Amino acid sequence: MKDPYKRRYLYLMLAIFGAISLSIVVFFVLYRFRGIGDTLRTLTDILAPFIYGGVVAYLLRPMCNHYERWLRRFLPKKVRRFADSLAVGLSLITGLLIVYALIIMMAPQLYQSVMSLWNSLPGKVNAFLTWARLTFAENEVLIALFNRLNLLYTDLESWSQNTLIPYLSNIMGLVSGLSSSLYRVLMFVYNLLIGLIVACYLLASRKKFARQSVLIIRSVLQPRWADLLLNEIAFVDRMFGGFIDGKLVDSAIIGVLCYIGCVIFRFPNALLVSAIVGITNIIPFFGPFIGAVPSTLLIMIEDPVKGLWFILFVLALQQLDGNVIGPKILGNRTGLSSFWVLFAIVLCGGLWGLPGMLICVPAFAVFYDTVKKLVRRGLIRKGQIHIWEQYKADYPDETISK
């Protein structure tokens, strides 16, 4: 009779000790949150080339696999052993050519649009002021307001000219800021170049790294838990890879359709507008709106009426994408409802910005699927699996993990 009580007290003491230890750890993390964040930020800056290389390698991996299968099928047996290296080189060259084509396509028209806006802005402002004076010439209040605005503009101009010399330190600060910006740009280019080299190594050694990871997992965990972890890793890979690849294909199709529509309806800056719409379409939910705003402004610079027609065209194009093209390509890969998609985008976008908005949907889908599996296991342990079956009967369209 004494042993069960001793064991119970031992478990109770261990639980209390664990709760106290966890509370201390949580308090330390919250108290030193800024220091931990600075440490993680420093570590991220140091490992930036490997992060860039990992992202590039993951995006190019499907292309590399296709090239490898194609080369192994058509190359002679004597040179078939070089198929892996050739596939890595071809996939990297293809990716660079795609980026180069986008830059060449967008840069000239972006420069022309900006210069057109810069040159036409003074004339449009003067035309607006002239129209305002002629329209409201009989309104004494508005005339007094215009006169005060003119006096304010004159005073501001005089102040800027007379106080420019005493504020040369601000110019030095501006130069320093430009130097800092130039340094960040150079560091980004440097990290990206090193990242491309890292991506080559990762693509060439991807199968070796996969085998090593499997050996490590199976050497540490029991067979049951090792199989479970490997299955979850495979699910995460399918979720991220399938969603990202499908979204890239979907965005490319939308960009091409947008260009065809812009040519048919004779919208100005067709190539630049189509590239913006296609690229921003990669962002789930908010992407079409993010791309439509600058594209509409670029068209309104040339023709305001066509800008309004372009808004209707983009709305129709996004309806086509959301109801026909997107479901055909992506299907229901994530198993998330529209509410959880919106929640994931807002949450991850607020925490990590644009990268968070890009990966939020597959990441939250993995989390959602894990929670469903844990709930199902808990119901099985309690002998209430009939509740789960009732859930599937009530929501037949939702993907239920088994």
C-alpha cells in the first residue's frame, strides 16, 4: 500500500518541479525577449546566404528533378553519371534566365512610366488649380483659401532658401543614410551570390542529405515514432512544395492572360502591368488587390478612363482565377476554409511581413492538420471516435486526416 502512495507523491513533486522550471524559463524568455530577438536577428544575418540558398534550392528542386529524369532517359550510358550535375546546372541557368527576363521586361517600362509621371505631374497640378479657380471663382471663401495657400507656399519656399545653409548637417545625415542603404544593397547582393553557390551544393547533395536525415531520425527514435515523424515531414514537403509550385504556375497563367487582355483592350504599359499582376498574385487572398493598385495608377497616368476599365478587367480576371483556374491547379491542397486562410495571412503577414504572407497558408495548413490528428487520437483513446465519424458526416467536403 505504501509503494503506490510514494509513487504518486513522487509524480506530484516532479510535476510541481516541472511547472516551476517551466515558469522560470517562460519568465526569462519574456524578460529577455529583446535580447533573444537581437540574438536571433544577428544569427539570421550571419546565416543569410544559407537561408537564401535554401529557398532557391527548394524552389528549383522540382525543375532539377524533371531535368534529371529527362537526362537519364535520353543521355547515353557512358555520360549518364553526369546527369545529376547537368540537371543542377540547367535548373540554375533556367531560374536565372527567368529572373533576367522579368527584369528586362519590367525595368524599361517602369522607367518610362515614372518619367512620364514626373514630366506630366506639374502640368496636371496647374490644370487642376486653373480648373478650381474657374469653377469656384464666385466663392469668396475658396478664393481666400487659395490665396492663403499661395502665401503659405511662398513662405515655405523663402524659408527653404534662407535656411538651407544652417542645415547642412541634415544633408550629411542624408548622405550617411544613402551610404547605409548602399551597404545594405551590397550585402544583399553578396548574400544572394553566396546563396546561389549554396543552392548548387544543396541541389547536388539533396538525396545524400535526405538519406542522412533518415538515418539520424531512425537512430534516435523508436521505429513507431520515427515512421510518424518521417510521414509528417513528407506531408509538410508535399504541402509546401505542391502549394508553392501550383501557385507559381497559377500566377504565370494569370500574368499571361492579363497581358493578352491588356493588348486586346489597348491598355498602356501592358507588359509591366501584367508582370505586376502575375507576381503579386503569388500572395494568397490579398495579392490581386496589392497588384491592382499600382497597375491601375500606371494606366491612369496615361488614360484615366482606361484605368477604370482596367479595374473591371482585373475583377473579372480574379473571378476567373478564384473559381476556375486556381481550383483546377491547386485543388483543395490545404484543406483550409476561407476564414482560416484570411486569419493565417493577417497573422503571419503582421509577424513576418511579405515572406510570412507567402508561406502562411501551407504553414497554417500543416498546423491545422496536426491539431486534427491530435484531436482524433484523443477521441480514440477516450473511446469516442463516433464523434469524429459524426463530424465527417456533417462536413463531407472538408479534408479529414486519418
